[in-house]
Amino acid sequence: MNLILETKNINKYFLEPVKFHVLKDISIQLQRQEFVSIMGKSGCGKSTLLYILSTMDTNYDGELIIDGQNMSNQTKDDLARIRNEKIGFIFQFHYLLPEFTVLKNVMLPALKLGKDDANTIKKNALEKLDILGIADQANKKASRLSGGQKQRVAIARSIINNPKIIMGDEPTGNLDSKNSEIVFDVLRKLSAELDMSMLIVTHDHDFAKKTDRIIEMEDGFIL
Amino acid sequence: MKDLFIILDISKTHLLAKKKQTAVAALGVTFGIGMFIIMMSFMTGLNELLDGLVLNRTPHVQIYNKTAPTETQPSDRYFDVLNNLNYIHSIKPKSRLERIHNALPILSELKKNDQVKGATPQATCKVFYLAGSNNLNGVISGIEVKEEVRLFNFKDYIVDGDVNSLIKKKNSILLGAGVAKKLSLSVGDKIQVVNTKGANFSLSIGGIYQSGLAEVDDIQSYVNLKMAQQILGAGGNYISRIHVKLNDINDAVPISTLIKNLYDVEALDIKKANAQFDTGSDIRTLISYVVSITLLIVAGFGIYNILNMFIYEKMNDIAILKATGFTGKDVMYIFIVQALVIGMLGGVLGIGLGYGVSLIIDEIPFVTEALPTIKTYPINYDPLFYVTGITFALISTFLAGYLPARKAQKLDPVEIIRGQ
Ligand SMILES: Nc1ncnc2c1ncn2[C@@H]1O[C@H](COP(=O)(O)OP(=O)(O)OP(=O)(O)O)[C@@H](O)[C@H]1O
Ligand SMILES: [Mg+2]
């Protein structure tokens, strides 16, 4: 067994407007190369959980271990580096930098990582965009794309650094069934070929059925 | 280094993407700094003008003969004061000549002192000006023109003719503007003056003197020192006043005390001679400090507000950058760079604006009787205002970028995302 991500009894509360226990004793494990989907009703806490797992939210109780490292001991700068290197995140509402070109949006995390020179990064970015079928949009401003296109750019951005884990918050929510299938195939292929694990929130049963395992959530619990 | 490059790249994209906003923010800075420079240049220009008006022409120390009752009266010496009560009514000063005793040695001693910038002798005589059937009371001062010009900007008050005519022609006179008007005389004309003993002298008008103070211009004229001594019927050592200019005006009080103690003369320092003026000048300086600080604060808040808005609009970008692995510091630098670029741009334009408007004000005519040498509004082009302006622009824009960015630096990316 080869664990890439593990949580132990994660609890999270929202204090505003009233104290609200969103996540209750979440303990999950994710294996290397495993493709897991998370399902559950709207409002049950999926996005909240994903933000914690991706280290973007540090305000919780319990333990989060990524690639053998305990996240509670890390400084914010360390967490930023870990996010940059090991985690690819696809937001529910895509979140691109609107004033930058599509290409730049995809390149930025790699430029920050700084493993390759700018030319190689550009080539890689174009490759990823091509896989997702939007290479022709590369030089457009991100704000000029349609919702589905933006989502695919966000996916390209999440995989640019070949992270250990990709977390997606409904990455296919805005896509038609054909493109949704393309995205699934891309993710599947990456997980096998590049040793990536997938943790994907989805409402799409067809999508979920094709994954290795489905985690069901309800009212902040894992079922 | 590599991070710096990305930071600059991102900043550039941000600034260029919203050109209009960038321009508005920069113009906010420009306006604030420009206003500051214009106000300061104009205000201190006026102040300097007023100061110069008095300070330039007023000697730092004036030396003349004492006319005061002797402090120790002979009776006090005879009946010692401790055991007797001596009381004398209506003490009058002893009659003395108007000339300073030993003026020439005093003069040469003063000139040797290195705190003294220069000292000029004057011989003053009361006269009547005659022209046709008119005669007017007046005072003629004999001066050393070159020194007066060097030390007291004497040339500025010669509104017509040539100040050097006194040197070229012995019987030349620089006639008070009021006198000239009353007698309807102008440069080149002759004027007769009569001294107190009734002797008549014919002088030719080489220039018109206008101080701006009507009561002076109505009586005062200038001739060469030698000429005045001749009118007085006195020798070359007859000097009634010595005017001293010091290198540092603050030495006026100690030096005048020293002179009083060393020689048997009266010495009046500029602080005493111009007490009211001194207070007025202090208050004007105070006001200009207050105004400049107020202007800077107002400009600073304006700049801070505009830039703060500029940065807050980019909060989403901060969250995204942090989510994809940029550290809090990276993000902070990105916004500080943008703020500083705007500050620099706006500041440089502000300096241009300030300088440009100052030049324009400097061309606006400003004519007044009191200031014969002033033709346009005065402007003080002190580089300090420009340095202060740009420094302030950079500090306030830096803070406007730094404070929100520092807040964002500490936040989890999700806190920003949820805050939307
Ligand atoms: N900042 C917040 N303050 C208070 N409550 C919040 C906050 N953010 C989310 N919640 C609540 O927490 C619960 C979980 O929200 P979350 O966004 O995780 O749901 P979700 O499972 O992702 O739903 P969806 O499928 O609609 O995206 C919801 O009931 C929501 O109202
Ligand atoms: Mg959600």
C-alpha cells in the first residue's frame, strides 16, 4: 500500500453567522494513482473538505498528511510550495486570472516552481492545452473564454507541474457529455502514466461510476 | 531573482491590462504632488519676497552716535549714591555732533572681522530741494555705491537712470521718486539743493530712487559720500552712520552688543529695528509649515485611497496566485511593485505639473508700487519641494500597496475566495 494523502479526524466549524459544524470526523485515505470521486448533496461540505485537503484552508482540527508530511507543522510559505509542487486544484468556479492570456494562466504555476526554463514551460503548457482541445485559444485573454473553455484551462493549469494529487471541485460541471468524457480520459491517463492521484467532486453519476472508488458524503459525514 | 522576474511580469500585466485605472491612480498622485509643489513654491516665493523686501535692505547692525543722557550724572559721582538720594529733574543729553567719533578706525576694524560681510559708511545731511520756485525738505545721504549695491541690493531701488552715475560724475544725485514727482524732474535734469547753512549746490539727476515707502521716497536722495561731506562742509572723516551686513543674521544681537561695549557709539541690531516684521515673518513661516503638512496629508490620503481601491479590486487574483503556489511574500511584492510604479509615474508627472504651473505663475504680471523690482508673481524653485513631493508620493503609494497586501499575505487563499 502506498498512501499519498491521509486525514485523521478532521473537524471544521464555521463560526459565522452561527456556529456550524460543517465537517465531522473526516478520516479518509488516498492511494497513489488512485482515482476517487466524492459525491454528496449540495451543501454537504464537499468544497469545504477539498479546500482543507488542498492546504488552502488551515483553520480546522485534526491531521492532514500529504506524501508522508504532516501539514499542521508547515508554515504558510511551505504550504504554498507544497500546493505549487504537489497539488493541482480545479476550482468549482474555475478562477483564472482574467487579465492574463490563457497560456500565461497555465504557465504561471510552472514559472513559480522554476524547474524548467520559460521556453520549455511554454511548450508544456501548449501541450496540456492541446490535450484539452483549447490550444487554439492560447493567446486569448482568459476573461474572453466561455465557461466550459475556462474550466478546461483551469484543468490544464492544475496539471502543468505534474502534481502528485489533483483535486477537482466539479471540474466537468460546465461541460457537455463529450467534453466531460475527454476530461475524464485525460485525468485517467495522467493518473496511470504520471503517477497522479485524483480526488474529484462530482454530481455526475456516469463520471463517478468510472472511477476507482466513490466517497459518499452527507451533512459533513463520510458514509 | 527568478521570482523577481515573474513578479515584475505579473505586475506589468496588471498595470497594462487596466490602463484607465492605472492612469487614474497615477493622476491622483500627480494631482496631489503637483498641488503641493505649486502651493509651496508660490507661498514660500511670496514669503521670501516679503522677507527680502525688508531683510535685504535693512542693515544687520546700524551704528550711529548716541544721543542719550549720561547714565552716571556728575552729581552721582560727587555725592555717593549709597548714602544720598540724588534727584535731578529733566535731564537732557549732552550736545554732541551727529558724526561718529573715530568712524574710520571702527570701519576698518569691522571690515577685518570675519563674521562681517561688509560695512558701509554714510553721511547724512538735511537739505532743501529747489526747482524753480518750489522748495522741499529733504535728506541726502552720501554713500559708497558699490558696497551698497553689493550688500543691500541698492540697485533694485533705482527705477530709472543708472546707479553708477554717482561714481562717474561727482555731482550726480539719485533723487527720491516722490521728490522727482513733486518737482516734476527726471533723469538728466538739474536740481539745486541748499544745505542748512544756506550754501547752494547744483546736482544733476543720474537716477530715480524708489524704496516703495512713500514717506521715504518723498524726502530721501543719495549722492556720493564725498559729495555729501562737501554739502555738509565737513572733512573726509565725517561719517554719521555705519551699516553692517553680517554673514549670519543670527549674529546681529551679539555683534551689536560687542560694538556698543567696544566703542562709544549706539548699535542697533535688526531684531530690534524690525521687531514687528520679525514676528510677522515667524508667523508666516509657521503658516507655511502648517499648510505644507496639511497639503501632504490631504494628498497622502487621496493617493492612499485610490491605490487601495486599485489593490482591493485585485483581491481575487491574490487568492488565485496563492492557491496555485505563490507565497504571501510574492503576492505582497507584486502589489508593492505596482503601487510604486504608479507612485513613480504619478510623482514624476506631478513634478512636471508642479514645475509647469510654477513657470506659468512666474509669468503672470504682478506690478505694485511698493516693489519696483517685481514684475511677476514670485515663485520659489526650491528643489526640496520636488524631492519632498516625490518622496512623499513613493511613501504613500508604498503604504497603500503594502498595507492591504500584508493583510492578504496572512490570509488563507480560501478566506479571500469565500469573502467574494
Ligand atoms: N464561509 C462560510 N460561512 C458559513 N457557512 C458556510 C461558509 N461556506 C460554506 N458554508 C456552509 O457550509 C456548508 C458546506 O458548504 P460547501 O461549499 O462545502 O458545500 P458543497 O458540498 O461544496 O456544495 P455544492 O455541491 O453546492 O458545491 C454549506 O451548508 C454552506 O452553507
Ligand atoms: Mg462546492
